[in-house]
Amino acid sequence: MKINNFYEGEYKRYMLLPAALFIVFIVVIAFFPGIKQGIDLKGGTNIIVRADKALDTAVIRPVLEEKYSLTELQLGSVSSPTSNGLFIQFLEEKGLGEASRLFESARSSLAADPENAKSLALQSIAYSAKYHAVDDAAVLSPADAVAAAGTALGKAEESFQLGLQETIREAYGLGGDIAYQKREIRPSLGESFFGLAMLVTVLGFLGIVFVVFISFREFVPSAAIIAAIIFDIVGALAGMAIFQVPLSLTTIPALLMMIGYSVDTDILLTTRVLKRRDSNARQRAHDSMITGLTMTMATLAALAVMLTLSYYSQLQVIFEISAVLLFGIFADIIATWLMNAPMLLSYFEKKEAAR
């Protein structure tokens, strides 16, 4: 069966959809619901609990909210025939977070202002006292008070973590059949990771831009490819914002992978339209779309399987990577065939008419 040429007629109107979606994507990313950072980039604690029975978040949420002051608390659970899991993520326990900040301030000011350092240390000890009581530190020297604050903070954090684990165990009535995995990243380390990840992303993008411009040596085709890459990344980020997939050291490499995939389909289109002469430009663009969509459908099927299996197997890293790639590939379909192709055809036809 012969398929009508998709680019016959007013193909330039196709670009209205990507333009409108790009505005929507920016609003979704920047304002509502907004992209969230994972604990890799902003710091925090991530806890994964696995057990032999289903772990409903409705059971543990009120217990945690009543017993602890956890900022940015997020909960999630997965139940499948193969396993059951609970995900708990929070930025910090408010009291311990304040105790840590006061202790750091006390330690940094000890040499310059011992009395102020002692005052800060005593305040830190007061916050830590919720989880670890300390004898009267007011009689201590400034240096000893700061040291006592550091010791109290360390023991309070240990007591909090053990108490949190026991709280989870008691809430679900779990015995020894529990696997408890905790990952904690300090905010300062998270900021360092974020800066490094952004640097790598920018360098990777600039490298792609350089290769594209060197390969085609024409501004409009190269700019169309770069615009498609930007649309794909923004589309993937919008999907992450909507479905609350965090921006992390896991998903940033997935975004870089998305850049490579986007360039692949765009180069297929650009090479056929600009360099082949076996048919007219619109027919070459249409044939490129059929080939490109066939490749894309196969990739989407593989990613859908990977997404489903990783969700039920609780493979969080694989789940997040496949989700980001899935969002980006849907965006790439729109960017390549409704934006890049019309831009390229318009440029080529004007160039041919001018000859």
C-alpha cells in the first residue's frame, strides 16, 4: 500500500506544534511541577527497604511525620510477584541539620572568637540532645565544648539512623526478613557533583555542536539539528518534571545519551535531503521519516520492556535511565519530523529556486 507523502502541501505548518510544545515544556520545567534534583546533586538521604510482604506508604508516612521532622520527605513503594520494596527519601532531619550547621560554625570560629564558638557549640548540643543526651557542657572550655558538640552530633546521627530503621521495622511488623540500604550525601558534596555534572553536560553539548557544523558546513541545516537536540533535552526534562523523575548523576548521563540518539536521526534526515538526488526533496524527507520511525519504534519497544522490568524488579537506576530515554525519544519524533524536516525542506527548496 502506497503511503501519501507526509510533506506534500503546507508542511511549514507542522512547526507550530513543536513551537507550542516548547513553551509548555519550559513552563513545566521552570514553574509547575518543576524539575527536582536527586540527592546526588542536592544532598540528602535515600533509604531502600525490601521485605517479603507489601510495604504500603500509607502505613509509614503518619508515623514518620509524627516522630521525626524530615524535610522534603518522599515515599514510594513497589509490590510485584518477585519482590516488595519501600523507598524513603528526605533532605535532612531538621534538628540534626541545625545541629550540624551550628557545629560547623562553632568549629570555624573557634580560633577567632572562642566565646562565640562555645555559644554555638552549646546550641548545637541542645539540638542533638533529642537523640543523644550530653552532660552539662556549659562548664567546659570553648575548645572542649566544640569537641563535645562534634561528638554529640555524631552519636545523635547514629542514634537517629538506628531509631529510623527500628521505626520502619515496627510499623510493618517486620522481623529479620528485611533488607535495609541507606545512601547519604552531604549538601556540599551534592553541590560539587552538580557543578561537575553541568560542566560535563555543557562540554558534551559543545562537542556535538562542533562536530555537526564541521560535518555539514552550512548554517541552517546545522542549526536545525542543534534546535532538535535542544528540543529533545527540554522534552525529556519536562517528562521528568511531570513524572517526578529526579535530575541526578543517573539521569544526566541518560540526557547525554539522548543527545547522541537525536543526532543520529537528524543526520539521517539531513544527509538524505541534502546529498541524495534519486527523487525530489520532499520524497526524500518522507522516505527518511519512514526509516527513522521504524528505527524509533524498535527502540521504544525495547525501552518499554526495560522500563517495565526495572520497575517491578526495583532496579531504580535502570528505571530512571529508561524513563528519561523514553521521554526524550517521544520528543525526538516531534523535533525531527515536525521541526527539523520542515526547516530543512524550506532551506533546500529556497536554495534550489535561487540557482
